[in-house]
Amino acid sequence: MADCNETLRELETFLDGELDAPARESIQAHLGGCLDCLQAFDFHAELRTVISAKCQNDQMPAGLLAKIELCFGEDFDGDGQVG
């Protein structure tokens, strides 16, 4: 079973669905028995929901896409996808 430090360290990866099955199950088991970590999980999950909703309602600032393309350089394929 994961401990609090491991759970908190892996929380974003867990929320992204990027953990392998054993790690995911370990985090889930820990969250089931640790109120502090469960509250941290709930906070991060709600924060993601709020940010996602906010980002869908706002227009992208002028020039932002060009700045992002510069950051990615050749890895940016021009149609808005990194690849």
C-alpha cells in the first residue's frame, strides 16, 4: 500500500490516469483509508474541474499559440498537436 508521501507525490499522475494498474490500485487503497490524502485528492480533482471549465469559456489570448509553437520548436506539428 502507498504511504502519504507517495500518494501525494503521485496524485497528479493518478488523476491523469497515467499510473500502471498496481500503482493505481495502491493509491486507491491508500485513499480509501486516509482521510487527509482523500481530502487532498478531492481538492486537486475539483481544482482540475474548475480550471477546465474556466478554460473552455475564455478565448485564447492573441499570439499565445505562436508563443507555444516557439516553445515546442520542431516538435510542434502545426495543427495544434505536439508530435
